[in-house]
Amino acid sequence: YFLRYIDPHNDEALADMDKLNYWMPVDWYNGGMEHVTRHLIYSRFWHKFLYDIGAVPCAEPYAKRTAQGLILGPDGVKMSKSRGNVIYADDLTEIFGVDAVRYYLLSEMPHANDGSITYEAMIDRFNSDLANTLGNLVNRTIAMQNKYFDGVVQAPTCATEFDEDLKAAAQKALAGFDKYLAEYKMSDAVECVMNFARRC
């Protein structure tokens, strides 16, 4: 199917060879473990056959392949309606808000690993990180704004007037965030931000 996406209206060949040369191989193929495994069997097998007969220009269909983990229910088993262990995202967002649910998924479930969702774990993460750490950071920020802008204290005129250690910690957090984001390590990227927030 990915070969036809390259040239979907071609009724004379599988796809134009110039377009195949331009677009193939696929940069990054990602999916669930069961899904990706089947695709490796079928799409890679057929792609290699097509390469052997000269229909495609590259031997491998994907330059990079990764698999994401499974979302497990509170019982530690793959979430499934038939098992009755599903926790619905709509229910979580109604209770905690969509940003808190996103934060939980990113921080608790490294991309390639399986991870479990429970209401208890959501509450614990919400209270410890979002309510306490970020809440305290917001409160301190508001207090600092009031200090600088209530007409009594002059606001800092340049970044050098701020704590040098704090600036270094911010730069380190940003560098780590960028590095982990590029590697698709979302939980590590989020942890960089949270460690900085705790430092503040």
C-alpha cells in the first residue's frame, strides 16, 4: 500500500520509478507490536520480492522500524473490551483534564514499553507532579511577578540578573528535552522538564 501511495493514479505500473526513487524507503515505520510484526512478515516479504524482480529500487521498505508498547488495564493485562478491563480516556479526561491524562501517558509509558493505567496511579501522578510541583511553580511565578510589577521593585532588565545556577539548569533541561524528543523518548523528555520544575 505504501508503494501505491507514492503514485496512486498510475494505471500502467505499480508506481513510477522516479517517484519510487524519491520517496523510498519509508523513513520511519512505527506501530503496535502485533501490527508491526505482521507488517514485517507481509510487507517486507513482498517488498523484497518486488525488489528481486526490479519493480522497486530499494531492498528494504523501511529505513527505521519501531514499535510502541501496549496499554494495559488495571489488572496488568492488555486492555480489551472482552476482558472488561478498559479504562476509557473520556472518563479520565472528565475527572483529571486532558493535559493531565496526556502527561500521565507520556511520563508513565515510555514509547517502546507496555504501561498500565489505573485510577490510583493517575491520582498519585496528578497530586505529586501536576498539583504540587507545577502548582507550586505557578504560585511562585505569580508571587515574583507581583514583587517585580507592583511598582515597588524594578523588574530585571536582562537575563543576567537572574540566578546563574537557575539559568544553567534551564539550559540543561532544554538540551535534554531536545535530545530525548529527537530520539522519541517522550517520558525522558517530560522528566527533564519536571526535574527543572522541581529545581525551581
